Amino acid sequence: MVTEKSVALFALSTLGRPKDLTATLARSDIASVSMGETSLFGQKMPEIVIDTVSGAEVGFGVAKINRRQGDDVVSALGG
């Protein structure tokens, strides 16, 4: 979820519904964002990669079925 001030990452249930808040990051801490690709159990999947102003890189996989929502997150963050 992207708001004016932060980005929140939620784990999803097996039904694809938000389950647990995993992490938050203030938008002011984000230097750049892009869509990449990663592998999970030998299967390729989209990955959102966020670079922070402190130099850290945060990446998280996006289920293929949620690719459009992942693209929306990257777009909302200016990537």
C-alpha cells in the first residue's frame, strides 16, 4: 500500500488478502524504485526493488497474478 507519507508491505493469506503488516518505509527515505525480476523455487517472478537514501536496497517479490498491482506501486512511487 502506498500513501502520501509511507509505503506499507503486507504478507498475503492463501486467498490473496492482506494478512500481516511486514514492513513500512517513509517515502522521504526512498531514493529510487524499479521493477526487476527474481526467482523463487526456480520460478521467475516480478520483484519491486527500492533503493533508500541511506544506500540500502530492499526487494520483495510480487506474485505473477498481482503484477498489475506491483506496476501500480512502482508508478505511484515515481519509478
